[in-house]
Amino acid sequence: MPGPSTELVQQLYRTPPDRFVAARDAAVAEARRAGDPTTARELARLRRPTVAAWLVNLLAIRRPELVADLVQLADALRAAQRELRGPRLRELSAQRRAVVGALVAEVRKLAAAEPEAPPAGRLPLAEVEATLNAALSDAEVAEQVRAGRLLRSASYAGFGEVPRPQLRLVTGDEEEPEAERPTRRPGAQREGREAAPDRAGERAAQAERAAQRAARAERARRRRALEREWDRVRADQQRAEEELTEATGQERDGAAVLDGIETELAELERRRAVAEQDLSRAKLARRAAERAVTVARRRAGEVEAAVEALAAEEGDADAGGGAAD
């Protein structure tokens, strides 16, 4: 048996975490009913992701082209860091912030379209952002994100650690080794033409040593340039991490404010419902009172008419009695 299909696995990892276990167990039971024990075993091994991991999986499954762009950017960042290319690193760092910010915004939109997703104010977007930044630094995390089967969020302290070469700084003023110093035989100037070949060899050796000193000086210059570039790269990284920390804090504060507003809205909705119930009861009471007033008025008119009729009868009786007298 081939095992579970990619579509089925993706469907499970699109399922919100609080329903993941039930959906997985239903898929396991269905595979067993279909007589596919291999698929059932592999499905049973799937583990429920955290909410942050589910959001990243949702991004990878719904918008794979955006995650592919993230993986390409991660490769470019690692290549630029290995080569200590400061301007390119600064350019890619700015691009990193823009890409991660856009992906977090996309995650918020995808979550809003999920009917059973947590409220916007309770989405762990800081963990999502940390995971995306980790994917930019760690090829293994990037692959897990791309596959859409992440189980928990990831974090990374920086953007890779390029090993600094273990070189010894050599300057052009360094004293020559004793073995390289020119040796002069006493009385060489008195040897005339016989010493000419020795002087030529000595000049060649001196030239070679000068070339070596120049090469060491050039390597020292390049070393200092690399160290300055390294310092700039580390400063850029530190600024980027500080911006990330600040942005994460702002997001956390914004989420707290949003939670407070949602709580206030919930309270206002509750009070509105109570007020609507009170108003409804007041309307019913008013209508009952209006009906009672109408009945009372009608009854009062009837009584008044009866009184008037009785008075008329009494008047007629009194008049008849007087005439008889």
C-alpha cells in the first residue's frame, strides 16, 4: 500500500489544532475500514501541531509560492553571509524584514478566513514571525516550513554564524626570521669579480623577501578590511534583531490592546442584549397598560351612560308624579 496521499495529509494539517486529533482518528478508522493498514499506521503517527505551527502550515499549503520565495531569500542570505558581502547583506536584510512582514500579514488573512481559528487578538503571530526568521537562517527549518508539516514553532538567535578564519595578523614591519636574513662573508668587498655572483644571488634573495613582505602586507590589509566588513555585518545583524525585538513587543502590546477592546466590546454586547430585553419588556408592559386604559375608559363610558339614563328616568318619574297631584 502506498500510504496516505499528500492531499489527505495536507487536509489534516489544514485542520485547526483543536480538531486535529478527531480528524486524524477518523482518517485512521476510514483507512482500516478500507483494508489499508499501512495508511492507517502512518496516519496514526501524525502529531497535532501547535497553533503557531498550524498557522505556518496553513501558509505553506495555501500560499506555497510565497514560501518558495522565502526559501530562495534564505539561500541568498546564507550565500551573502558566507562571502561576507556587507552591502548585499544589508540589502537582503531589508528584504527579509519586508518579506517576513508580508508573510505574517498573509497568515493573519488566512486565519481570518478559517471559521474555527482563534480571534485575531489571540493569534501567536510573534511565534509565527520567529519561525519564519528561523527558516531564513536554518535550511532544515526552511524545509520543514516548505513541507507544511511543522509541529511546533522555531526560533533562531541570529542569521547564521560564519566561522572567523584563524589567521595570524602579519604586518609589513614584522621582523624577518633569522634564517632569512642575508649573510655576509667578511671581506666580501675585497673579492672583486669573484664575489659578483654572490651579490647577485643576495639581491635576488632580498627581492624575494621584499615580495614576501609585500604579500604579507597585502594579506594583512585584506584581513583588516574583512574584519571591518565583519563588524559592519554584525552591527547590521544586531540592528535587525533589535528591530525584530521592538516589532515583536509592539505586536504583543497591540494584541493586548486588541484583547482589551474585544473584552469591552463583549461587555457592551452583553449590556446591549440586557437593555434590549428590558426595552422589550417595557414595550409589552406599555401595550398591556394601553389595553387596560382602553377597557377602563370604555367601562367608565358605559357607567356614565347608565348614570345619565337613570337620572333621566328619575326626572321623568318626578314630573309624572307632579302632574298627578
